[in-house]
Amino acid sequence: MAVDASVRAHPDWNRLAELVHDLAFLDGGHDEAFTLASGRHSRWFFDTKPVMMHPEAARVMGELLNLRIRDLGAAFVGGLELGAVPLTALVIATAPEALRGFMVRKEAKGRGGRKTNNPPGIEGSSLAGGGDVVILEDVTTTGGSSIVAVERIHAETACRVVGVISILDREEGAAEAFEEAGIHFESLLTRSDIVAL
């Protein structure tokens, strides 16, 4: 699944697409213009940090993400540093019901988790009692980062990941990678939605 029908039907979805286009999107004009975190080259670049820090965009993303998280039945939300950290904070701050957040460090620091009994490198709310989790990501290219986070949650906690949600799917193989891994994946927007504006 790319963008859920309930997300596209939301009255502020078009406005979010406009804000992502205006605040995050760069078109380099040729296929080798930008080197992505995945190592791939692309004509298009998306920096969603300004979107997450924009009050109107943050409010809309919070509503849309909470809509989907509620439908997936998750009690916890989080993901890999750095992109998922502000996204998690805005989601739990705008959640209509109790939703707990966490972050997964790329490398454990060795000091987090003492109070929560979380494994090293998984910090925030305690996951010790288990529960359903949604992993968040800002921009998804291959899905590799989120798949690592899912594998860590499954291997190191009693939680079950019920889905991964990204602000933007670059449509460069992530959906196929998640499907192959048996992980539900969706996004609020796709590259096609933004490039078409």
C-alpha cells in the first residue's frame, strides 16, 4: 500500500503536499544531482526536517499519522534517529489517546534504558511489557533503515511491529522490500504526488 485512501481523503492532505513541495523538495535537473543516504543517486531530494518543524505541516502530519496509527492499533510509536525522533514527538503530542514513543539509536550509547529496562540503544517509553508498534520514518528510499529498526524491536523486545509509516515514499523499492520482509508499509505522500505539483 502506498497512501491509504483515508489519508488522501483528509481535507488537509493537499495542503500537506504543497508544504512538502515548498519546504522539502529540490529538483536537481538530472539523475545524478544528489547522493542519498542509501548511496543511490537521484534527480530529486527531499529534506523533511523543515516540514516537521513547520507548525501547520506538523499539525497535519500529526493528524494523519495518528489516524493511521489508530487504525493499525498500535500502543507505541518510534523509529531510528534522527528523522523519526521529531516525528515521534509530534505524533505523541497530538495523539487523541495515550500513545507512547521511543527511539532506536543507530549505535547504543550504553546509558539509555536503565530506568525503562529497554535494551541498550532503545530509549524513551518502556517497551518491557510488549505491545504493538508503528515505526516512523521521514523519507523512505529502499526501506533498509526501517527494516533494521523492525528487526531490532522484534529481536530485543516483546513488542510486535504492525507497520511502518513514512512521510514520503520516494518510490524506489521500499514498498517491495517491505512486502518481501512481510512488513506492512504505507506513506502519507509519494514522490509522484510532489513532483506532479
